[in-house]
Amino acid sequence: MMIQVQSGTSQEQLTWDSPIAREAYRHTCSHVLAQAVKRLYPEARLAIGPAIDTGFYYDFDVPESFTTEDLISLEEEMRGIIALDLPLQRFELPRDEAVLLMAQAGENYKVDLINDLPADTNLSFYRQGEYTDLCAGPHLMSTGRIGAFKLTHVAGAYWRGNEKNPMLQRIYGTAFDSEEELTAYLTALDEARKRDHRKLGRELDLFSIDEEVGPGLILWHPKLSTVREQIELYWRREHRRRGYEYVYTPHIGMSNLWETSGHLQTFADGMFPPMQMSVKDAGETSAYYIKPMNCPFHIQIYKSRQRSYRDLPLRWCELGGVYRYERSGTLHGMLRVRGFTQDDAHIICTEEQFEDEINRVLDFAFDLNRDFGFDQLKVYLSVRDLNNREDKYVGESHIWDRAEETLERLLIARGIAVIRDVGGAKFYGPAIDLKAVDAMGREWQGTTIQLDMNEPLRFGMTYTGSDGQEHTPIMLHRTLLGAMERFVGVLIEQYAGAFPTWLAPVQASILTITNRADNRAKEILAKLLDLEIRAETDLRNEKIGYKIREAQVSKVPYMLILGDREVAEGLVSVRGRLGDLGQMTVDDFISKITEEITTRALHS
């Protein structure tokens, strides 16, 4: 389907495949939603309403929260507006006239936005029928061009993302150019709800978040702690095998450390306030910050003695706890938190070594993601946005140019399809970001490889070269899993709570049909535990069907069923997630499950 889009003063015909067409389509939906809200709730005040990747939303200030029934009424009103086929008419006003227009309409949030702009700015508006909105576009030519849409849910959102500001009501919706695509998306959305790690976390007793502990701080329950333990064992084994050494660093550091690193200048909004500690023996008061990153500590380990080119490369890794201040409105279960464990590593090397080191990290990242079932990865090259806040990047421009060019060249040489992410670079250097695509097609940030030619200079890191002279090393900042909390949250959704056997909290559950099989069940349990197979027994006086359902709901990979016949014949009846596997000896079952665990098989 061709979509006629107006952007500024120009118009063009585009297909649905065009990002601009999708944005215009969904952005127009947000205006239709706002018009419907103003018709049904005249007291509502408008905030912002952009298009987003999967649809659109609009924020409103209303006396009472919207309900599910309200969304149904709003959808009907939207269909009426669409049926009117109202043209969207663009016009411009000087800032003062724009303020007056919005003030007379009682739209104080729009006035707030306008007042942030320079006095000599001309602002664009779009009008459809009686509805007028401050907006840069793009839009469709008229409301009648909208076809398939659906309002999905309501959430709270602070004005401008600041919890000190009023809480607004955000209505989310989605829109596609065909009913078939809309139906497919809503089906996927329903599947995502079933897989929601917060829902599964409660049902499977995996983790919790307690307001008395603090928002964004995860409490790992025993079952999920077992999953994490297995991930950490794998992580440690693979790092040791690939030439890394482990380090441990404190959770807090003095302010001068963060000043030197540049965090206080460029990342202060993401850090918790300082703690003032009286250092009595020094007769002074020092400010300490809880760490948002591990890198300054690794640098100080490097600087603890003189280094030679013969020492390099150094590969130091840490499962380091870090803490970052995230606005409360952005927190989301395990996926967006304030305290997390980062599978961090820093590689310190010479200029001659760093290309090979980056390739080694890429190999490691692809292997790791494959082991956890993420075969599809999207690779982004995160670089500066020189047209937007160049001052947020530390270091000389020529160093940045070289770093960005080097990373791009490496990816091209490997034949990797690269998506350039302008503005995605960290303040100290560009990065290669690998985003895993999960079972529902969503992208999740995991591996990042950041080439840093700035921090070594800021901290005065040196090594003695083969020429006897001092040189500045290059440092690679690298995570593979990213944040452990986010990674495990994604795994819960990826596997729908049914972890593969090697990760499952309980790998086998031994279920007895009668209490005459209890002693045999205990013998088998002891044998499995001796072999480090995570097993449990269910000896309750319940029907076997009930026990099987309980084990299935708990998503245990294997059930070993014992009755009089199995005890007499020295066998177990084995049931897996996909159905009955028949009878076998305990030793045969042990061989089967051990093979799955050893090979890290993803399906049982």
C-alpha cells in the first residue's frame, strides 16, 4: 500500500516498508487519539504523543486514571474521527504567538515545551477539525488514511521523565497498514505477556523486588540463584580458558577517582549522590561514590606497578556489582534496574595488539550467545553524533576518528552486516554492540566492546616499550552478557521459564505412585545428587496425575515416575517436557541427562 506523507512543506508517496511512512501513520494515530480524548474528556491537558517502534502513545493530565472501558470508548471515538477523513493542515507561528495559542487553550504542558525554545523560533502546528497540536510531523494527509489500529494499555509517566513532576496517564496503541499485520502483532503481544519475566518470576518463585529494600534492586530467590550460579560457573570456566584473569574491586570509590575518569562531568545524572565520610586520621572529610562502573578500579590495579610490553595484553574480568540511578518510571523488573552485576572485562594492550583482541572478543561473544540460544544477533557500530552535544565526549577528535574508523574496518573485514548507531557512543569511546534477537523478535543489548583511547591518557597509564620508552596503552571495555539481571530476565522470557536442562533449577523430579516406592526414590535421589544432578523427590500422598501437573507447572525438564512395577523391575518411567520417554534404567537416564548437561543442549 502506498502512503502519502507530509513532512514539513513537502509531500511524498511511500510504502509501508519506509520508516518515515510508518512514523507518519502512527504519529497521525496519536493525534487522532488525542482528539478523541479531548472530545470525551474536555478537561484533559495534552503533553506529548510520538510514534514509537511498535505503535504510538500520548500522555495526558487527567483527574482520574483511564480504565480498560475508557480505552474501548476512545477506540470508538477514534473510528468516528477516521471516518470523517479530516485533513491534517500544517501551519507555523512565531514563538510568542504559539505560546498565546496554547495558553488560551489551557495547554500548559505545550507552553512549557515552547518556552524551552529560542525566541526567534517559528513553530509548526497541525490542525484536524477542531483539534490543533504543536507538532513537527511527519503526518498523513488526512485521518481517513488510517486503517488497522488498537489501543493496548495505560501506564503512568512523569512529565519529562522526572519524578518531581506531575504523573501523567500514558495511553499506548499500535497501528499497521493491514488487519492481518495487526492481528499478528497482537498475537505476539499476547505471547509476550505469557512470557513476561515478572509474571513468571512470581509463578515460579524466581525473584522479587521489595519496596522496603528499594525500587530496582533484585532479590534472587533460591531457584533463580541456582540458574545464576550455573551461568557464573560457565562464565568463569570460559574466561579462564580464553586467557582472562579474575579481579575483585570495592563497591565505592573516592570522588577524585570519578573526576579523573570523567564520570562526574559526563555521567553524574546516572550516579547516586555522594556519601560523606569523615577520615579522622587524615583530618579531612572525603566524598565517596557508589560505583556505576568498574573500569577506574581496573585501571588502578594496572597502575599499581610499572608495566612492560612483555606483560601485554592483560585481560582482567570481574562479575562486579554496580549501581546507577535510573528514574523510577523507567524501572522494569529485572530488565531495567538500579543495582546489577556486570560481567565486566578490560583488556589493556598495545596498538599492535588491539585489533586481534577485538576479534577474540567477537569470537567469544558469538560462541556465548549461541550457547544460550541466541543464534540471531544484530551488530551495531555506536559512534558520536557530531551534530548533537559534541561536548559530551571526552578526548581529542582525531583519536575518536581513528577509533571509529578502526572498529568499522574490523567489522567489514569479517563480513559482518553493520548498523551504524549515530549518537550511541559512550562518552569515552565508540563501541561495537551486539543485540540478541529473542524468540519474539525483540532485540536485547548484551555484548558491547568499547575501544577506549581516552581513559588511559586521563589516568596516565603507561608501559615500557621494546624501545625502552614509555607508551600509552589502549584499553578495551567489554561485557558479554551485559547486566546479569537483565540477561537472566531475558532468558526467562526467551525460554518462557522452561530453562534448558543444564540451567534448570531442578533437573529431575522423582515422583512416587505409592509410598511403597519411597525408599527406592530416596536411593535414586542420593545417586543423582552425588553426580551433581539437581534432583528432588515428591513423596506426598497425592495422585500421580496431580504430582505430574505440579512438576509440569514448575517446568522441571524430567520426571522419574516410580510405582510397584518400576521398583520390581529396577526401572523408572521417564517423562520429559515433550511427553513420555518410556521406561529405562536409572543408569541409562543418568547417561541421557548428563549428555544434555555436558553439551549444554537447549532442548530436552
